Amino acid sequence: MAWFSTTAWTDTLSKNIEESVDLIMSNNESLLSEGGLSYSNLNKEQKFDTTQKVTIDNREILYNVIEFSMNSITPGMAPIEARTQPIRGLIIIYSDGTQIQYIINRNSDALKLLRKLLNYTTKNEIIENKLSFTDDTFMWFVKAVFDEDSEFSFTDSNQNEQSLIINSIIGVRGETRDENKLSAQGDTVLNLISTLSFILESNLLKQIVLRIEYTGHENIEIRLNDKGVVAVEVDAYSGNYEDLSDEYQLKAQTLLLVYLDILPKLLQEYYVQKDAEKWNNLVKDAFFDSVQSKLIARLQQRKREVEAEQISLLSHVEGIV
């Protein structure tokens, strides 16, 4: 598995992608300590000499990719080797036609690193641009797949029909009201007794992994959490982008597709169903009743399997005697 976890940010100053690329590639960073972390051995590599283009949802998106590495050094009296941690990162810089945006494979330190690489020194030059996925959104995903009602149709600006399907949920993570935690992975996650029981008791779904099919893209695996981190399993991708010869084009265009097209469409459908009262507390209660019925059926099936195993074992022992 090669999950690529990212966060998204908006540049409120720069309006030109070439300008943003030049800023990051310039040797204008201060790596000295300001009372906290300091940095050393910064290396940067621009992956494309010229700005790249990709059409997503009938919009032309301009982008470039920069890979960087450096050492992070914490203050202290210990030997510097013990206080040094390597950092590797990749930034997808793109223009959505109005503003410059960044997708970076860093989370807690993403803002600090972007500001340092761009040499920004005042507030609000870069702001978070995360998509809001909540426990309720994740439960709606579960219900859609559980009820086999997870195929959605959209008409693009050229009047072409687009089909978006959540084929399966291959991972969930969260906690119950009494703070018990559950993590489950695999193609049969919604058939697991532990998962069904967890859904009934769940107070907070924190993470979900979706296997998506979209027009022109046969398989995209996306991991979402409630902190705004979006991860894509790039190696699992299959579809139109497989023809791309460059790994950075594949990574960038897949993530741009997820951020700019797939996730906004899923959120749109979620809110459409909420507005139409197709996802409310009554629907949720009925869904939980359905999960409970399946859980009971699975437990009864497992009980029969155990009884059959015991009878078979007893017959084998009697045969030996």
C-alpha cells in the first residue's frame, strides 16, 4: 500500500502559478531557529520545467509539482544527531482559475513549512482549504453502501452524464460512546460482526476508506478523516491516467481529480439528500434497525457454524474411539 496523505491550502497573496513556483524555488528561506525548531540541508526539485495542464470537470487546471527535503532540529543539549529528524515533502501547486492552491503531503506542520518555503512572514497569507467531512457524512457513506444505493449520476457543463459509484468501504475507524475504539480493514468490512456492532454503538466515526469508480476512472481508493486529511492509494488507481508516463503527473492529476471533482460531488449528494429529508434522524434510525437485523442474522449464522464444527469434531472423536 502506498497511501499519499495530504492537506489543502489557499494562497491569498499570489495570483500566478509561475510566481508561486519561483517563490518556493528561490533561496529565500530562513532556516535559523526562532526559539523553536531550526532546519538544515534544504533541497528542492521542481518536477516540470513548464506549467502542466489537466482538464477536470471541464475546467482547465494549471499545476506544477515541487519535491523537497530537509532536516528538522529541535532545541536542547543532547547531541545534534539525537535532535535531528528528516522531513520529506511534495507540494502540488495549482491554479483553479481564481487563486493559487497547494496540496501538500504534510499535516500538522504543513502551514509552517509552506510559509517558510514561500518566505511569508505575516498572518493569513496562507489559509486552510479543507473539505469538511464529519461523523454524519461518514455514516451516510456507510448507509449508502450497506443499502446498495451508492451510485450517483451528474450532468457536466457539456451535458454529458457522469457516473460516480462508491463500490465498497474497505476501512473504518472510530470510537463508541464508552470510548471503545475500532479499526477494521478489508473488502468485507461491512460484513464483520465487530463492524456491524460498532456501527450500532458508534458515537464518532473518525475515518473511512472508500473504493470509488468514476466515469473514466475504474478504481480510486480514498481515505478521509475528520481532520481534513485526504489520502489516495496511488498504486491502486486504474483508469485514464494510467497512460501518463510520469509518476508525478499521475500523482498530481489523481489528487486534483479527487479534490476538485470527486469529493465535491460526494458532498453535494450528501447535502442534497439531507435537504430532501432522505438522510435525517428517522432514516438513520431505520438504517440502524437494518444493521441490527443483519448483525443478529450474522450471529445466528456464526452460532450454527460453531455447532456444526462441534458436531463434526465429536463425530471424528467417536470414530477414532
